[in-house]
Amino acid sequence: MTISQVLERRLRSHRLSAPARTIAEAAEHMLATQGQEFWGGRWALAARTKGDPSVRDIDAAFDRGEIVRSWTMRGTIHVIPARDLAWVLGITSERQFRSAAQVHRIEAIDAAELAKAEHLALQALGGGNRLTRKELFAVFEQGGVSTAHQRGYHLLVALSLRSVVCQGPVVPREGGPTREQYVVRIDEWVTEPVSPADPLAEMFFRFIASHAPAGARDFAWWSGLPLGLSRAAAEAASDRLAVVSDDGEPVYVPVGPAPRRTAAAHEVLALPPYEEYYISYSDRTVACAPEFLARIGPAMNGIVRPLLLARGEVVGVWTHSLAVDRHTDSPVPELFAPGVATDAEIGAALDRYRAFITA
């Protein structure tokens, strides 16, 4: 496939040019949508859904329990359909725990301390109770579990990886979009969990369906799983995949027709920080010229700025404040080179985001 063909297909796979009917369907299609920045994860789903949903529409999906946020892979928080959370963590949590072992030693978080924190959390959140992060940390402190420095954060992550809690309904905020979610018990909040017959094959297939064309190396990076296991996952899902390139490493698309590009698809898009279209691949130069990579983020696993995309290619970045009463300000674009998109195209893309965040 040529670069232009790859980009065109990825735009459809990501539902950026072939949006899903509903927010829940967009989330299901993506499986796990990166969301370190809460507003960014919500905008990522809105950009993939028909009808220009607002931030309030995305928040309503969290409040209904359709989607949640948790540390699903690579120690990174993602938005994920609530029903898919448990089986994905069944694949990724053990490796994430091992990666956190040194931090746990430094913070003196051992098995006994985790068990105590889990008991306190289950008691406090039982019966449908929901707590802010600050309120949950107060419960820990009152129960004799310190949350000093970053200890509270690491306890929350650990309990999330143990499928004890997740982040569900949103916390209201006066004067601007919410930046926080309530912590809830998974066993009470996630009422209809699913369990695929072959979870690893399902995870690989869902990744390819939402990121194609892509291969095992891309999946290994995205999921945080070893390359060997990723190749085994590809083999297990092979009956649902087609190989479109095999230059030493197969590149896959799902069997069957790709999502159909809509007539109203936008040529220029303003996308959030840590955008899946950019961050999910072992080789990011397919969508972005190498000389501009550092302007988006200095490393493979670090800060990734909000992106401006023109016809599938990253052509710039943009900034916007979510401070109270500042979220109504106009986003500020920064193009990498002149002439890559018109002022009208860039302005329209940023206006769509502004309409989303100010609704």
C-alpha cells in the first residue's frame, strides 16, 4: 500500500472519516482510547461519532455506565466500554503490576497494605456509593493507609488493576467542563461484563479493526505486551484478518469491507493530546514527517500535544485552556509549514472542538 492509501484507510479505521452512530459504538470500536487528559479522551470519542456530540453528551455516557476510565495498558489511563474492562485487565494487569514493582517498593506498598486499602475502598464505595479521588484518599488516611506524596495515586492505580475500582460518572464543575470522575466499585458499576472465548485474539482483532493497517509490532507497543505474545495473538485472530503487506512483518486489515467514508467527512481535523491515530504505532513517521516528531512530543512514551491533521497527515499542533471561564477562548494553532491547510480549514476544525467543549 502507498502512504496515501495507508493514511486514507487509517482515517476510516479510526472512525475519523467514517464516524460511528453513537458514542458507545465509537468506544466499542476503539476498545481502549487513550485518555490521560480527561478532556482529550472525551474529544477523541466525539471526533469519531456522528452528529457533533458535545462534552455533555460524552459525560452522559459515563454517567449511564456505558464507558469508564481505567489503567488498561502500559500504565496509561484509557476510556473503555465498561463491559470490556475486566477481560482487558485480565490480559494486561499482571505486566503492569510488574512494571510498578519498584515504585511500590519505594512507596512501601506491599500485599498487606494493598489488601487494607482494598478493604477500605470496598466498604466506603459499597451500596452504590461514589467518591472523588480526594474523598477516597481521606478514607484511606482515616483507615491508617497513608496517601502522602504520590502514594494515594499509586494505590488507586493498583486497585484499578486489581479490578476493584474504576473511574465512572463525572464530577460536576462550575464555570467549565468537569476534569474529574467519581471512583466506583467495578463489581457494582459494571453490570454486564463480557468475556470473549479467546481474549487475546479478541484484543488483537479489535486493535486491527480500529487501527488498520497495522501489525504485531504496533499492537505490542499499544498493548504493552511482548512482541512474541503479540505475534501469537495475531495468529489466533488470523481467521478474521487479511494480510495487505508482508515485508518481513505482516500488516493486517480486518476481513470484510472497511468502514465507509461519509460524504461529510472533514479533510482537516483538530485532534486531542495522546491521539490514538498518532500514538498507537511503532512507526509514527507514516503520519508525520520525521523532522516534526519532536514538536509533538520528545519521546515515544511521553507528552503528546494536540494535533492538527490534514488529509491524514499531521501538519501542526494546537493549544487550549480548560481553566474556569477560559475554556470559551479560541484554540491557538501552530502549523509546521505554511500552505498545508487553508486558514478556513484550520479555523473550522478548531471551531468544531470549541463547540464541543463549550456546550
